[in-house]
Amino acid sequence: MLTVRHAQLNFNPTAAPYSDEYSDCYFSQAGAIEECRHVFIQGNGLHQRWQNNDFSIAELGFGCGINFLTTCTEWLQHADQSTRLHYISFEKHPVQPAQLQKIYQTMAVDQRLATDLLNQYPLALQGFHRLQLAEQRITLTLIFGDALSQLKQCDFEADAWYLDGFAPSKNPALWSQAIADEVYRLTTPGGTLATYSVAAKVKQHFQTAGFELHKQAGFADKKHMLTGVCHKPDKPQHFHYTQKSWLQPAAVKTATKEVVIIGGGMAGFCLAGALAERGWQCTIVDREPAPAMAGSGNQNAILMPRLSVDHDIQSQLTLQGFLFSRQFFNALDAQQNAPLWHACGAIQIARDAMQAQRMQHIVAQENIPAELIQVIDQQQASALSHCQLSAGGWYIPLAGWIVPKQLCLALKAQYPEQIKFIGREKVTALQSHARGWQVITDNRTLPITEHVILANANAVTEFEQSQWCRLHAKRGQLTHIPCAQSNVHPRKIICSDVYLTPAVDQQYVLGASFISADNSTRLREREHRENLTRLKKIIPTMNTSSAGVGGRAAVRAVGPDRLPVLGPIAKEQQFQRDFQAASEGNTRVQYPRPDYYPGLYIASGFSSRGLAWIPLCAEALACVMNDEPAPLSRSILQALHPSRILMKQLIGLQKK
């Protein structure tokens, strides 16, 4: 299921919230805040441990979020201002925001933090949700769904764990041996855990997993509680075939927080913003004279989710990215004089009766919340859009659009001391040195930098180190329709085989053609006519004469499987030697991690979904480069990993 069921919570302002499903209270009647401080903060010795370091806390059972808010308050009071807190919490049945608001109003939590949390609180959708609070000093990754399934999708290393599910007698699944094993796997050596429970099964499972456990004085009427320390050997260097070691992340070794990003479009600037927020110095190099002049140079870009019947990886990434981008744009807007983000909503028109039935089926089968998607008929669609449409379909109220160039400039303005743009410089080569990379352009040689990110679309293949990363070039032409000559004035994004945006700069943007293996950016009258013909099918009453229209053409970079390419770059020849047996399906051999170029990464292949994919992918790569918990599941990260392309090429070689 795409969605998860909300908690069946019974709330009484004079007592602790109660779960009807598990017949248990969400926290101690003696006080949730005091319980958190005693059991989890003191139990894990946090005040002494988080003074001068970034810190990661993981929690089983987000519940009402009291542990999170209490921990945030303590962190902001006691931790160094230059450090960041990463809080990862798992929850099978999230409490509804309206109920959380009532609970917070009756408790002595920091109301600013509580409001910030509620403003970003995610829809009840399965999977990972990344929230950022306290001016991004605190990152909350909320993971909805079955705990064991979701733990297996994680690869972080927590410094401390809060085990705070309902009592083992009420919810034994959350205290199983399988859960304990996953908690152990996801704990850093020397990391700790704390829990209110001293049940015999809990002790047995976590000791078996590898924790050294100790009884401590419990909270209020509980005589004892448990704390534990994780003892584990060094990370393995070789892996079984089923672990897909060729998709393992690179080991992070960062001496300096300096990076050169090749590519000055949305990808380059979102990467720079994510890294600058973490204290990095970022130099963006581009062959164009100004930001966002190539693929990101369109007049506007639309943000919409994509849902499929099977909710495949592309659907998961697009939906998660859609929700993250909205938060990202709203946070950026709060610091701007004029809005960047235009949340106008969108109407997706069904092409025919079969697609209309499929769209209705997805919403009904997955129990999609109305805040995300509503099924509408032709009359409702026409009323919402203020123009006569050919059919109904989906109304997506959270969709909208942004001007890519404004986004890039806003990110540069937000970090003026940390993001530097160098234009009119075509990078011709990357030379490896002991201290990092020398970036050579047609005009100069840049100072050696420890890290380089290739975010230059199809041009990633121009370098020796990444020439194997073959992307597909897909030409796209937009048609600009002057408002003055249009007899239809839509107030929503309207899309089907083409899309039409509300007016921007006195014209409507209609897009777009999709032509393979074509690198030309010259405008073509034929493509204008094709765009307008497809538009006529969804807005039959619209004047679709091509007279007086303008437009723009650019070339998209598309991954070989229509997914982005994100992560470290492996050495091709060594990869072929290391994984030849794997490409033949040999399960008897232990395989190493790939031999990666140190500090060299790629972020490309965002195709026509850049607005949904780029901000989240930039956040994910920044987490990889800083050894932080990722905002994406293991399945998605592996599906985006550059080495998947090398493995497919190697399998292809074996078949020849």
C-alpha cells in the first residue's frame, strides 16, 4: 500500500493519549517530557556526548513526537551551534496532525518547534519523509510503515537509539529478534540504546543481537529500565552476491569541505545549496555566461507527482521528491521578497476511458488522501481550470511551478560567501592528484579541490573518468502563447500528453516535444504545430493557431532506465575485473566494494522531472558526502547508483 493507516488514538486532555488498537498509553502518566529526559536523554548519556559533534538518534515509535521535541529543545540548549542533529524515527500508524496539535497545546513543549513540526508534518504515505527544523540545524527523517520492512531499507549508523514502542506484551512485533538485529546493524560501534522496558524477551533479543545491556533506575513507578552499548567488529570489506556490493556507497574521507560542481543549472545550484548549508565552499563552473541557461533555462518548470499502479521506483522517487520540493521551495520562499513557488494546483486529464478507469483505480486502491489527489469529472475539471476541458481526471491541489533561473539565483543569494559561480568556462579535463582533483578549463586551471561533482547533464561523458556513463539526449521544445492572442485563460496547470501553465510574463507555456537522439536547440515550426495539436485535444475550444507564438528548445539528459544517475564514480576497468563473476551470476564468490575515484560524484539524468527529483537528490548526495543518514531508501539509492550502468554494460559484454 502507498498509504498507511492513522493511529486510532483516544485523547483526553487530563490523561496520556491512549491507543485503542494496542490498548496502551503513548507515554507515562507521570509526564512525557520528564520520561524522555530520564529514560532516553540521560539513559544514552547524551549531554556529555553531543557537545562538539553532529549526532544521530534513531527511534522506534515516533508516536506523538514528544521525545523528538524534548530532544530538540535539549540539543539546542546544550550542543554547539555549529553542529547538526539527525533524528530518524519509525512509525507504523502516524497520529493525525490535528490530534498532535491538541496534545501539544496541553504540554510544556517548545511551541515554536511544535509549530514548525506541524507545518511540515507529512501525509500518511509509506516510506521516508525528510523535515528540517531550527534553521536546518535539526533534520528529522520520519519513516512511515512496518518497522522491520523499513529498517531493512536503511543504511545509517545511529549514535543512540530510543526504543519506545508500545509494551512488548501489547506489540511484540516491535521487540522481535529480527528488529533487534536490525537495530544492531544500524548502530555505530560504541553506540547506545535506552528503553523503559526490562521484559525478559527484550533483554534476550538485544543481547543476542550484540548489545551489552545494563539495568538502570526506571522512571516514576517503573523500578528499572535498560541501557545498552553496541560492540561490533569493523565493517566488512567483502559481500555476498545478494548484497550487491557494486551498489555499496563509497567510504567517506573528507579533509576539507570544498567542492567544484561542473554544471550551473538547477542540479548544480541545488547541490551547492545543500552542501553550503553544511558548511561547504562550493565553486560552480559552467560553459554558459550565467546560471540556468541550458536545460534549466526554461521560462518555468512544473512540479507534479507521478503515480503508477505498481508504485515502481520512478513513482516512489517522484512522489517523495514532489513532497520534498514543496517544503524546500516554501522554506526558500520564507526568505525572499517575492515568491518563487506558485502553488496553483494541476489537473491531469485522462487521455481516454481506459486511463480514466486506471486513474480512479489507483486512488481507490491506494486510499490516496484528498490533499494529494482527487478524482474529478469533466465538469469539475472545467470549473477548476476556468476553461472547457475535454475530460476529467485528477486534481492535484499541491502542484505548482517555479522559474528555474530564479531558484538558482535565490540559492546563490542565500549563501553568498559559500557559493561562487564561474561562467564562460568549459571544463576540458579532470586530473587526479594526491590531494584531490585539478579541474582544467579551456581558459584556466582551478586550484586543487578534494571533491568534484559532475552535474552537467549529457556532458558528463566528456571526461575520461565518466565516459562510460552514457545518457540519452532527448530534445524538447516549448511553445510560448501570448496571453493577448489566447481565448482561454487557465488558472491551473493542465496536462495530459502536453502541459499548459498559467500565465507567466504575459504568456502561457506549452510543452513539450520529446525527440530522441537530437541535440539541436533550434526552434521548429513543426514541433510548435504538434504541441498545439495535442493541446487542442484537451482544450477543444482554445485557439491553437501557431501565428505569433514563440518558444524555446533544450536537450534533456535521460538515464538509460529513465532514472537519475546519482552517486560515486567507479573506475571502469577495475570494476570489470572485480565484478565479472557477478555479471555471470556467480553466487559463490565474495565481492568487494567498487574502486571509486576518491571524491568524484555524478548527479545527472533528471530528464523532464528535474523539479521533482533534483532537490531531493541533491539532499541525498549531500548526505552521502557528509556521512549522514539518507532521505531515501536503500532500494531507491541503489536504483540511482551510477554503478548500475557499469553492471548492465558488463552483463551485456558477457552475452556477446
